[in-house]
Amino acid sequence: MDLLRSGLRRERVVLGAGLAATVVQQAALLALPWCVQHGLDEGIAPGDTGRTVFWSVTTCLVAAVMLVAAVAGKWWSNLAANRIAHALRADLATRVGALDRAAIAPFGRGDLAMRVTRDTEMINAWVQGLSRWARVAVTVLVVVPAVAVLDPVLLAVLLVAMPVLGLLNAQFPGRYRRANERLSGAHGDRADAVEDLLSASAAVRGLGGEQVLVRRHGEVSAHVTRHTLGVARISAWWVSAPPAVLRLAVAVGLAVGGLAAIDGRITVGSLVAFTSWMITMTVAVTVLVDLLVNRGQARVAAARVTEVLTAKPAVAAPDDPRPLPETGMLSAVGVSAVRDGRTVLGPVDLIAAPGELVVVTGPTGSGKSVLVRLLCRLDDPDHGTVHFGGIDLRLADPEEVWRRIGVVPQRPVVLSGTLRDNITLDRDVDPDLVREACRVASLDEFIEDLPDGYDTVVGERGETLSGGQVQRLALARGLLDKPPVLVLDDVTSAVDAETERTILRRLRDWSPQTAIVFVSHRPNVVAAADRLIVLAADREDMEVVGG
């Protein structure tokens, strides 16, 4: 609720305007039966057309006011709702971008997408409906006194119906909220299954794995269907039962009012007005039910959004960060990492001085990629320390660490867009620097041979690029900022030996004072090392060669 209230405070002026317009709209709507009442009782008389024209014109003017107010109220309410939803999406994108892998782990990628889309849309719908509370309030405040003036018996019919409606509505909110929470969780599971189906099916095709993914998608979709039907069942009763009570009250009121009109206690116009007001009250109760449903959905959605917005990265900035020098030596002293109670790395010692090429190698499972994350402070070691220029990285701002220590991961991400977009990440970079980075990564000739060059669209997830081209694109991206330390995680595993030798030679010439830590088992890389660190799978033996 704090999240919802903060959004409302930001848009209180626009929401207030929408609320005021809605009050005018509903007041005009309720005035129409009054105009009809007087038109029937006063305006229809033999030989007197003046009164008929007067009440007809008055009714038209009231209808025009209602139209203008309805358009204005809807516009301002939608404007405020969309601004709040847009701000939430921006906040979510900013927060997710700041979270590290450990903080994101509790959320699936598909589930995160659902929180950004479906949940924010639920909040959007709730905000749009806030002005409708004014319609309900104005209806109650006008109809009850108006019916009391018409006839006490008619008022009694109305007042008996109201507590029954209250008791009916009290049965549904808790059940609906719990059912909707289960449905939101099922949607998140299905979104994860869809993400896996789209991204992994090609990799396991031919091994029977695609059938597993399809079957998993079918199972979680069945859960979504079951929970959707559960929510729909509760919602159907909630939406139908309260208005049915009021419609029954209209029928009773029509009978009672008809007898009163026959007895002369009320006029025919008053009976028509009473029937119209009761129908309006029925609509108001239906609106109220919808508002309560939207409120339940919005609370569930806001809770899910808040979980992301309040998540904290495992790698956090200290309260008083120490500045890092512009250049310096990268060193790891006795670093180790533990995952789920099992040591996956270490202890490891490493030194990478400016201008050195340090190669880290070892068998599968020896913790090479874990070491990469520790050296770049994407994770913190469980034991030991990592320093740059003599400063413990945990004492520095992570953003500054990442400016000093660049990393090219083993599994780079390719974004939809052009080659230039992927290399620059939409930053304003000198085209000559882009071409130089591509030359060092041995990607320049490939790009220049393309009809559209750097403006070639790579397709979703880089589907038009080979594995080696993706690796070289990621390497060019990592070279643009010329960080004093560059950590490369097996970035030449998919290129041929000759291209690999070219990349190694150009890397050394590209920035002679850059310290390079290269994780690889490739013979060309190992042979070029100034210092070689061999990790052992049993964590008890580590060999340092050279330097």
C-alpha cells in the first residue's frame, strides 16, 4: 500500500481533476431522472407546450454537461494511471539493472517480466478506477435523500437492500485475494517456462529435450488455467450476487411505488424517478464490486512489484567508499567461494600487473568462471580479498570497480538491433574507436564485408551470428572503454587458431599498460601467458607458472 500511495501522491493534481470531473458527471446523471420526473408531472399538460420544451431543453443541457465531464474525468484518470505505471516500469528496470545474480536468483526471468507487465497493468487499472469511487459516493449521497423525500416506504426498501449487499460483499475479498495470489504465481511459472522454451529448445532439439520443455509448458499452463477458473468462479459470484439483490429491490420498489402512485401518495413521475435511481444504484454497486476486485488485484500486484524494488544486491557499496586509483595492479589473496555449503573455488592467489597477460586455466569445475566474477566484484569471496591498486574492492563503490576492471563474459548477451548498437550499447562513441576495437577483436573484416556494415541488424539474440562472431563482438564491446584491467572469460573458445593468434597479438599492442586476465584452456593463449595459474578440481592444488 505504501507503493500505491506514493504513486497517488505524485499524481494528486491530475487525479484530483479527474475526481472532480467524475463528481460532476455523476451529479448530472442523477439529475436526469429528476428532470424527467418534473417533465412528466409538470410539462405534459393539454395546450401547454412551454413547460414541455423547458424540461426537454433542461434535460439536454444536463446530458451535455454529463458528456463533457465524463470525457474529462476519463482522460485525467487515464493520464494519471499511465504516468504511475510508466514510473513503476522505469523504477523496476532501474532496480533490476542494479541487482546482481544472487539478488535476481529468487525471481525467474519470466516472472520478472510478468511483474513489469501484468502487475503494473493491474495497478494501472486500479488507478484508472479510483475516480469511480466518486460515482459510488455521489450516488449514495444523492439517491438516499431523494428516495426519502419521495416516500418513506420506498426508502425502507432501499435501506433493507444495503446491509444485505454489505454482507454479500464481505464474503468475497479475502477469497479473491488468495485466489489471485495463486494465479499470479502460476503466471510467473508459465512465463519462466515460455522463456526456457524459446531460448533453450533449439539447443536440446534432437536429444528429446524439446519435448520436455513443451511438456513442462503444458503442465504450468494447466496450472494457470485451473487458477484462472478459480478466480473467475469467485469473481462471477461476486459480480452477480450483489446486483441481483438490488434488482430484486427494484422489483419490490416498483410494486410498492405503484401502489403508492395508485393511492396518490406519489406521482407517476416520482415512480419513474425512483426506478431510475434504483437502477443507478444497481450500477453503482456493480462498480463498487469491480473497484473492490481491482483493489485486491492491485494489492497483490503492488506486493510483487515491491519485492523487486526492495531487493538488495549482494554486492553493495559501502557507506563511505574509498576511491580507486586510475591504474594499478589487480591482486587476489587467498580467495575462495562457497556455494550451497560446497567450496567451488580456492584458495587462490593471483597478481596481474599493468601490461601483463595472466592466464588462468584448469579442468571443468575448477572454478574459473567463479574466479572471474570475484576479480570483477560481480560476487564477493567468502574468504580472502581482491585488491586493485592496493584497495580492497569491498571498500570501493562497485560502479567505480567496474570502470577499472572490464569483463567479457563466457556467455555474452546479444541485443536486438544493429552491430553498432551491440558494440556501443547505444552510447555515443567515436566511430574510429569502434572500428579500432573491432580490428583488435578481428571482427572488422567480417563487418566491412556486410552490405550494411555496422548498421547490419543481428536479429533476436544474435541469431544471424556464429558463436565465434558473438564472442568477438563481445570482446570489441569490452575494449571500448580501455579499462586498466581486462578480464576475459574464454572469449576465443569458438574461433579458429589463426584468428586467436591474431587477437592475442593485437590485444598486446592495443594497450600495452592494460593488465589482462585471460581464462582459457586453449594452447595459443596458454603459450602467450606472462604468468600461468592452473586451478585444480580438488581445491587442494594450485600451480603458478612464470612471473
